[in-house]
Amino acid sequence: MKVTIIGAGSVGMLVASFLAESFHDITLIVRSNEQASSLQEHGLIRNNLDGTISKYKVNVTSQLPLQSEDSLIVVTVKYNQLPDIYKILETQPKNIPLLFLQNGLAHYEEALFLPQETILFGSCQFGAEKINHYTVAHRGIGVLKLALGRGDQRILQCLTELKIPNFPTEFSDNAERMLFEKALLNCFINPLTAILGVKNGQLVENNHSFKLLEDLYNELMDAFPEERDRFKFADVKNLCVQTASNTSSMLADRLHNRQTEVKTIVGAVISKARARGKSLPILSTLYHLLLAMEESGEKM
């Protein structure tokens, strides 16, 4: 199977490097000529957790060519880039399966309007950091959850049966619920780290941020009590510890003065709570603080 990955940020590069261990025809679609030249010159480099370095040869282009029927398109760009990507995907054959790897919920219904017969969604729980145009660092082992939005399950089975070291995959039977649970998990860490300007581990190391984290957890569990068994506060603390040196995606966007995904992640969870007649005052405050900082152009 040929795999074409749209987006060469941290997620796209890390996924490409691991899939290159099982598939021999990997193409990265990049936006800049500079990154394309770097990848062609150096190859795709992955810094592994054990300190070793892996190198992979991948195809690189700036335009998505018409795909053959033995292809899979993986979309790893941020949510705010998706409208342009949708237009490109509409021109691809209907029998080409698509896999979307975005945070949040907003893209779920949007993607299902595309003409492709098979559409999958993924939830990334691994740690990744883009070092330069051709190097990505693996920052933490975490499962890649995959679910079928619609269509043929064979591609889903193929992906979930992959046995790639340090890159576990897992089947989820409900795509929308899977994405919501990831958004909920992101709400515990992303907004606080982005506003405080700290790495994940510092949320539990500082008494004040720890209290904010605990209060935020209780607020969300009051709104979504059915999730309390799945997300215990001890699990949230452990996640902060396990990813202590990670820079959350939302903080990374703030540090690089990029638009964050606060609307599709935090905004979506607030909307779901509102539909239940529940208010989330702490999360809503964090949400509007982040939007205010973005709109003011304030730099970190």
C-alpha cells in the first residue's frame, strides 16, 4: 500500500517515520520548498526515545498527485488548514481511503461531507516534537487510536494490525466518541500549559497550577459524569508526569505565534456541556483568555 501524508509538522513526520517501517512507498506533502529540499537532501530523521537515530527515505512533493487505488491519504495538518485541504481531496478518486489525525471534534462532521467512500479518524496519544525541517523527536510512546467514520473496514484492520515497535495502534468502535474523549483529555492540560507557559510536568509540580488542574478536572467530571470512571484524577496526574518534558501542542502554537486549536478542542467541549445545561466557568475562562491573547497578538 502507498501512503501519502499531507502535512509535515511533528505529527506528520513522526507518523511517516513509523509507517516507513511497514510500507515502502511513503510520500510527504510539504508546504515550503525549503523543507522539501531538506528532506530530499537528508532524508527523514527520527530521534528515538533510547537516544538512537533512525533515517528513512521518503518521497517529497508540494502538490498532492492523483492517487492510485492502492493508496491511503493521511491528513495531519492543523484544523485551521483543513478547508483548503478539503478542496484538494474532493478532486481525488472516491475509492481512496482517507485518515484524519486532528485534535478536537469540528472536523468529524466536515470530513464526512467529502465524496470518498472510506473515511477514518485517529486520536494521537504519542509525543512528538519537530526539531527542524527534516528531523522529528519521538517524545513519548502512546497509542494511535483508529476508528471508522464510514466505509470499508479492511484498511482499518490493516492499520490496527501493524506491529511497529514503540508505535502501538488500537481499534475504537465509535469515532465521534473517541475524538470527544481525546478533546476532553486535551482540556486538562493544553489550556493551562498554554496560558502559564509551562511544560506538562510543571502542572503537578507547582501547588497553584495543581489546584487549577484539580478544580478543572472536577468541573469537567461534573458536566460529564459518565467519563469519571474512564478519566480518574490519578490518570490525569500520571499523564502530566509521563509527559513531563513535553510541550503541549497548544503551548507550541503560542510559542511560535500560531493560531491554536482552542476553538475546535476547548470550544467543542464547552458546547457539548452547554447542550446538557452545564456551565464550565473555569474552562470557559481559560478559553476566552487564550482567544484574547491570540487576538491581541501578544507574544510569549
